[in-house]
Amino acid sequence: MWRALAFLALLAIAAFGAVWIADRPGTVTIVWNGYEVATSLAIALVGVLVVAIVVGFIWAIVRGIITLPENLVRGSRERRRAKGFTALSRGMVAVGSGDPLAARRHAGDAERLLGSEPLALLLKAQAAQISGDREAAERAFQRMANDPETRVLGLRGLFVEARRREDEPAARAYATEAARLAPSVTWANEAVLEAQCADGDWSGALETVERRASLGLIEKATARRQRAVLLTGSAQLLEAGEPDAATDRALKAVKLAPELVPAAVIAGRLLTRRGDLRKGAKIVEAAWKANPHPDLAKVYLSLRTGDSVRDRLARAETLAKLSSWHPEARLALAQAAYEARAFGQAREALQPLLADRPTVRACLMMARIEEAEHGAGSGRAREWLARAAHAPRDPLWIADGIASETWAPVSPISGRLDAFVWKAPTELLAGPAAPHAEDEAEGAPRRDPVAIAPAHVPAPEPARAPGPNPAPAPTPAPAAGAAPMPTPTSMPQGPLPTAQAEGKSSEAKPSDTKPSDTKPVAGKPADAKPSTPEAGWVPGKPGDGPIAAGSAIPVVLPAPRPDDPGASPEEAEAKARRFG
């Protein structure tokens, strides 16, 4: 729009000038070297314009010839740079997708085309990292650290590599240098804070937190919480040797974070030792309202050393009212009532906790109450102890998967500040059910795979007519010269399942065993052969006498599955040789 208006304005000015010159005619005379040229003003202006255009063209040609080598070099450089950035882009994509071969190839192209470009060095370092070449990665990061423009980035890479090879002094040195060069770098400040907490340098850690808060790297609420945690850790360290300094820091921590349980516990304990019971009780009550905790209850119940058990019970009731009968308050009240021998009140306090999956502390508390009332060996006490072995665990201080009964300002695994959280540990999943669990639960008889029967017992009676409990089918008469079939005595009482009994009745036949395969045994005719389940005995029926000395013991194999085609004649013969 504006360009069109400008063009029209210039065109109007040119037309106005042409009209003005045409209205004022004149003559232009040029005398040079004895020659005189006379022409009108308009033609002279046109001639001047043409000469200017020709001179311009000539100058452009001459200038192009002069600058041709430089232009060729510049074009080549730009093409290489374009190819280098293309390789750099593809290399970054390869690094992000986890392709080490493509990343190394594109990193080499980028370094060859771009030279010491910071992004090319970064790509080379990242390609070496995903390829597992730590030495090449460190060399690339060291080159970046030597360049003032990429020094902080190189220090970050060297810091990561030092952490991977577990070189904490080197990692700490890189982080400290990066924090000095760029105070607003988040990772360097966090690493420095972590190192100061690991060394117990609480004063230096406080300065780091205040610097981060002043730079706006963390929120004000987070900064207050971290300062309170650091002051609590310092007070915890000084509590035994310097109680006055520990009290001062604990009170500062309580002022910054009244809900911080460890700070309230230390402040209440130290104020109690100093004799300031009212202030200590006020601090503990404020923390108890926000986070009921057994350590707070312990400090609150023992504010005065010489109090009776009734006084402790009264303070436990106060805690219960302050927290609207929180489970921790009920446990504290039950403990105080137990110590006061008020077992009925202790049971009443624990009753709501026993309705649905009581925890280990609740079960152990009930076991102590039962032992106090009915003796250590009472059945109820043993029952509660058994329930405690499988009850859900009570809350603990947990940080990075580590459960602890005591609080700490930093995690022992990651070194993270304010990592411990009061919560219940994760319950383990139940293991697989035991074999035959469903059958045993329903009362089904156990299936023994092998039944051993004695020899030389009278033949069984003929089968009776079927009644309410049908008996086995009548058995055919034994062959001439065959010994009577013994009745098993090792099987449990009761009939086997129908499928198993049917399988056993059809497993072995007289035709499966050859007379020549039978081995004579002392006390038995030489032509006798072992009987089969079809001879008339029923598994599960008690025997009529003891096993005779030197008698053969037949074995009944387990019933085959319904989809089992049965044993071949060779397998049956082998079984007869093995067990007959």
C-alpha cells in the first residue's frame, strides 16, 4: 500500500517536472576543443540520463569482476554453513530419538562443516554420551568449558560426567565454579546446596537458600520451608552440646514453619528442659493441630517430669480434643490409659481403629492390654500378636524409598533437602496361592499319587447293590493260580474322586503283564502275578491285617488325565518289571 503511494507520488513529481521544462524551452550549447554542440534543454537532460545509466552499467561490470573471488568464497562458506546446520539439526533429532550411529555421523559432519561452533560441540558431546564414550564426551565438554561463551554449558556437562563416575569432589568443584560465573543457574545452586547439606554446613546452606530466593529462583514459601528445615537440622546437631543455640534455631524454625514436626519437637523438648512449660506446650499444640505425630504426643505427655499417670492421661485427652480424635490421638490416649491401668478407657479409645484393618501399633497396644488383664499367655493376647504380624504398617519417615523412624533434613540417598515425608509405607502384594488351596478350602480329599497295598490278605467281599452311597462295580473272578488281590492300608479313609477312581480301574489289565515277566518272591507261589485294581479291591478301604514279611508290594499309579491316550504296551511292560 505505502509502496504504491510512494510510486504514484514520484511519478507525479516526474510528470510535473517534464511539464515545467516543456513550458520553459531553452538551448544548451557545449563548446569543447574547437567543437560547438547546441541542443534543446530536454534533449540535453535525456542525454545526461542515458550517459549516467551507461556509466552505471559499466561500473557494475567492473565491480563484479573485481569482487568475483570474494563472492565465490562467501558463497561456498554459506553453503557449507547451511549444510552444517542441516547436519546439526539432524544430529539433534538422532540424539533425541536415541540413534547413536546417526548421531555420531551427523556430529562429525557438523564439526567438519561448522568448525568450533558451540552447538556442534554440544552435539558431539551428546552423541558420545548416548554411545557410551565417556572420554570423548568429557573432551568435548572440556573444549566448551575453555570457550568463554560456552563455559557454563561445558561445566554442566563436566558436572554430569563427574556424577556418573561418582567423583563427588570434581562434581562439587564444577558446580561451585558455575555458580560463581552464573549465580542464576539453577542446577549449580542446587548442587552447591546439596554439597553444603551433605557436609553439615548449615550456615552456608542458609546463605545459598537466601541467594536463590533473592534471585527469584524459588518461591518465597519454598524458601521459608527450606530455611526452617536447615535451622531444624542445625538445632538437631547442637541439641546435646549447645542447648541454648539449638533452642534459638529451633524457635526460628518454628516461626518460619509452625507445622514442621521435628522443629516443634526439638523446641518443645528444649523449652521443657529450660522450664518454660507454657511456651513449649503452646508450640507443640500448634504443630499437633496441623500434623498429629507420635513424637509430638510423647513430648506433650512428658512436659513435667514428676507428673502422675492421671495427669498424663488428662493431657492425652486434651490432644485428642485438639485433633478431633485423630488416630494418632487415639493411640496416645490408649497408651496413657494403659499406663494408668484404665484398660476400659484404652479399649474405648482403640475401638474405632480396630473396625477396619488395624495397624501394627493398634494390634500391639491391644496385645499389651490383654496381657495386662489376662496374663502374658492368654489366647486373646496371642491372637493380637498374630494379627500384628500381618497388619498394615504404621506411618514412618520415608524419603527416596528409605523408611526411617527418625527424621533427617536431607535424604541419605539423593541428598535432597526436605525429602522425608511422614506417610505409611507401601504394602507388598500377596504371593501366589498355594497348590490345591481351593480343594483344601472346600474340604475335598487330598489326592495321593501312589498307594501301597500289602500282600496275603483275604479277598474282598462281592460288591453290594447300589444304595445311597454307590459301591464299586463287582469285580471279575481271578484267574486260576492267581493270588488274591490285597486291600490297601496306606491310603486315607474315604473314596477317591470319581474321575480318579475310573482312571485307576482302567489303568492296568491282566493282558498287559506276561507270565514270564513275573518274578517269584519268597512266601508266594512262583506262578502268582500281581493283581490289578480290577481284582476287586477299592482304594480307600482299610486293610484287614499287617504286611507280611517278604511280601511283594504292588503300586497303584496315578490316574491318567482325560486327554491322555494311555500307555503303550512297551510302557506297561516296563512298569510291570519296575513295580511287579
